[in-house]
Amino acid sequence: MPLHRKQLTYSERPNHAARAAHARGDELFRTYDTSAIRPKRSKAPAIVAAVLALIVVALAAFLILRFVNPPADLLPEGQTAVITVEQGEGAYNVGQSLEEAKLVASVDAFVDRVRELSAESALIPGTYQFAGGTSLDDIIATLKAGPAATGDTLTVPEGLTREATAAAVAQATNGRVSAEDFLAASADASAWVGQFPFLESAGTNSLEGFLFPKTYSVTVGDDANAIVAMMLTQFQTETAGLSFAYPESQGLSLYETVTLASIVEKEAAPENRATVASVFYNRLASDRPYLESDATTAYEVGHDPTADEVHADTPYSTYSNPGLPPTPICSPSLECLTAVCEPEQTNYLFFYFKPNASGGMDYFFSETYDEHQRAIAGN
């Protein structure tokens, strides 16, 4: 067999020149820019990560603004609102009342939390007073405990005067809030204008007429100012849906509108408030704008007035003085305020009423004085 010489590679028997060339090649390889021939990396993962990070930051900011800082339109701390839970109302209806009173951010938020707490069937009917800033859980806890848990119950009937309201406050709180304290807190409407701008036309008169008739829950921490604020808030809430366009068209301010409504409260029956309101409007617009209401003098003298008293030249005599009396004479109901805002359109200038056999009153309306006299004579 022929002998084969083993093939030697270049590097197995290097000489000095070969080793130098090899070193230079290695150095060039290490420093050569190979980015053009490297595989391209996708930018998609980085973009997705950036978008997810932005979503997380935005969600965190929303949650902080939503739950740490309540929405700006919620009732502020220092103000109170009253809601009534009717028998048979579910969480959604209660949530609507709370949302309208600006005590919760939304009906859904309330309903969801009620369900989380399994309290759907535990909400007790009644009238509740809540302060602005009360937490959702505290509101639900109070609704589960019932209205008795919120303190004293104060009932202000329609037609009650400010002095009588003060006495009712003292009685309801067992003297904790005295009648004198309440009268002092409600003595000057201008002191409340900043919080309740609708009082601007009342000037420095008392809050007579604006202490809204309602049943209130008074907590043990409520002082006279808090109770007054509660009633003014209720007035604002109850009248929010009323249009005062008609009385304004007749030249009446809000204060004068409340004054007229307070007279209707004392002079009308539930079924004819709008008709009685029309009589007073017609009189104010007539050539002889005297209301001739005994009720205004009764407010002044504190009892059913005599014929001499109603004709006496005193500030509240609407026989001796044309137009409206200086102030409201009681707290009118929403129905009487509505009657003054939406009176019946009639030509009546007189009305006469007398007790009937069923314990109510019979009313007789007339367009002329002669008709009015015949109505009186015939009865």
C-alpha cells in the first residue's frame, strides 16, 4: 500500500507570520459592526407593556379621585339632607332618594354596596337626616338601624309659625335645643344667604315661611343652627321642581311668593288652594288691592281677631294696608307654594267659607261684591 502523508492544516504548524495574521483576523472580527446582519427584534412587546402601564396608572388615578376625593357635586360637609324611605321601597328607590339629595355618587354605587352587604331586605322605612360626607357604609348602617337610631324626631306641620316651630324643637329635643336658641338662629335671613342664595329677597327679616314643614330626625349633635340648616335644605330640595315664572310675571319676588303662599295656607282648603290663590292675585291686580285676610291679623295678635282688630291700622292688617303683609305668616306646604306658582285662572275677587256638617268648610266664590253679599246672606 502506498504511504499517505498526513495533511497538515495552516494552523497546526504555524509560523510567526501565520500567528500574526490569525491574531489580526480575530481582532477585526470582534470589532466588526454586525448589526446589519443580526435578526430584527420585534417592538410589539415593549409597546404592549407601555400601554398596560398607562392603563394601570389611569385606573389608579381614577380610583383615587373617585373614592379618596368624592365627586364635586356631592353634598358638602356641614350641610345636611333629609330623605324618607317609604314602606315597600327597595334599594334602587332608596338609592334614587339618596342621589337626588346628593348623599351618594350614584344609584348603582348604593345598590351594589347594599347587595355586597346583603342588606337588600334590611332597610327600614322612615325619615332620615344625613350629613354631607357620610360614607356609604355608614348610610347603609343607619338605614338598617332605623330612624329611631338617628336621635329625636321633630315634626313641623304645615302652617306652623316660627315661634311655634321653636317650641316644637325644644319639646322634641327635651330642651337640649331651647326655643330661644332656635329663634336666635332663625332671626336674620341675611345670615344664611351665603349658604342658601334663595333667601336674598328676604333681606334681614326672619326665616318665617322658609322653615319647611316636615318630619325630621335630629341627632344628638345637632344644635339650633344645624336644625335651621336642615329645614332650609329641605325647602330648597322640595321647591327645586317649582317654576316661579308666574309670580315673577305678577311682580312678586321669591320672598313675596312665600308670603302669599303662607296666606293661602291659612285661608284655603286642600281642594281649592289654586282657586283661593287666584282670588288674591286678582285682588292684587285690581284697583283696590286689599287682600282682606283675617289670617294676617291673627298672626299679629296671636288669636282669632275681632272685627276691630282686622280693620285696625297695624302692619299686618290687610284691610287697612294694600298689598301683602310685611312677612310670611307661617310655613306654607309645598301644595300651597305650588298653588301660588300655578293658580287657577278665574275672575273671582271674593270668597266666603263656613263650617259644614261633616266638620269641614264650604267655600263660595264670587266675581262681584253683590254676589259675595248674596252668598253670605244665603248661608
